[in-house]
Amino acid sequence: MSQRPRRDGESVIPATKIWAKELTKRYADGLVVFERLSLEVYEDEFLCILGPSGCGKTTLLRLMDGLIPPDGGEVRISGELVTAPRPDVAMVFQHFGLFPWKRLDQNVAYGLRLRGVPPREITERVSRYVRLVGLEGFERKYPYQLSGGMQQRAGLARALAVNPKVMLLDEPFGSVDAQTREILQEELMRIWEGERKTMVFVTHSIDEAILLGDRVLIMGKRPSRVQEVLDVKLPRPRRISDVRGHDTYIHLRNYIWDQLKQEGIR
């Protein structure tokens, strides 16, 4: 098992939070997404997943969330078998997933209402997380009145409000412009530093994976496998302007690009 540093600089072997063992997923048309795929995600880790289109990154997140069943193998979270969505796991999708007929505060409160949280606590949590993602003052706006970046922040706030132990993020910044994407990356890093959650983040961007991740997992072409898992040995807290000039960043980016390019050729 790899090691990663605590924020105080001490090196420890962290506990495994998510364990996927020999996962197989096939679809009705005979498409085999992956066979006997195994991986571990550590407690409070930020794991980023890279791989070619169609290799099963989103399918893997859906299996972790219990939205679809595997055809072989199993997923465990905190040692418990995943058979359905869990209250301690939240998923953030690329296309926001906001209800257009609900105001921002109502969207953020949605998961809390489903869980039967008392109204006063809902109000407190919504206020906290709207403020945390920088949307204070926009609580009564509808999604069409918000920019793409603001809608994505609202999606993050909704996921965070239910206080999950695990967050699964499926290319959450893929549909926003480059400048907004960098702002959201730094916001997510700030939130993760303060909230101490296990995050699994799917992306097509090498730069994003290195910037955010404690480790980067590279998946191969379909039927997919774990090609390699790389430690990102860059100090935290991280800022984009500091990281991109770092020798470790440059070396790791070039290495990952070479691996993905070779996989594409194969």
C-alpha cells in the first residue's frame, strides 16, 4: 500500500476507505467495460482518475455509489458491501443536476429534506454551505439566473450539505470555461483542506489530476484495468501558480502524458 503524508508532515499508512475487488461490468449489448478491476481509496484521500474516453471511469463511480450493480466482484466502503446508494456517499455530476424549478437554497436543501433533517438544521446547513462555496446572496435565484460556474458551485454545496464521508465527482468542471475551471479547482482544494473527506475525482485533464490529487490512477483502454497509480509528491496547500512551475509537476505531467499516449496507440 502506498503512503501519503499527513498535513503535519508525518508519513503514515492510511486506512482503506473504498475497496473495489475484481470488479467486472458488462452491458446488455455485450460490451465489456472492465474485468477483474481492483483498487483502493484511502481515508481522507483525494484520488484522481484518468483514462481514455470509454474506459469506464463514470461506470466505476456509479458502482461505488451503488447506482448500478457489478457483474462480478464487489465494492466495499468502510468495510460494508455496497449494494445501493448510501447516505454517507454523495455524487457530483458534470452537468450540475440542479432542478430548474427550485431556487438555489431549495436545490441545496434537497438531499437534507429527503433524509428528514429538521427544518432549523436544514436552514443552518444550507446557509453554511452556500457561504462556503461563495454563493451567499444568491440563495433565492433559480438555476437559469446563475452562470455555469455558479451552478457547479451549487451542485457542490448540495453534495456537501448532507455531510458525506465520501464524495464521487464525475468531471464536475468539464463543462465550464478555462478561467472558471481554475477558480473552481482552487475552491475545491480549499474545501477539501477544511472538510477532510475522501474524494474520488474523474477527469480528462492531466493538469487537473496532478493539481488536485494525492494520487493519480491511470486506467487503460476497454476492457479496462488499473494501468498505474502514481503518488503526487507536491506539498499542500497547493495553488495553481505555485504548482505548475514545480519540477515534480513537470516530470509527472510528462510521464502521465507518455503513458496515456502509448495506451491510445495500443
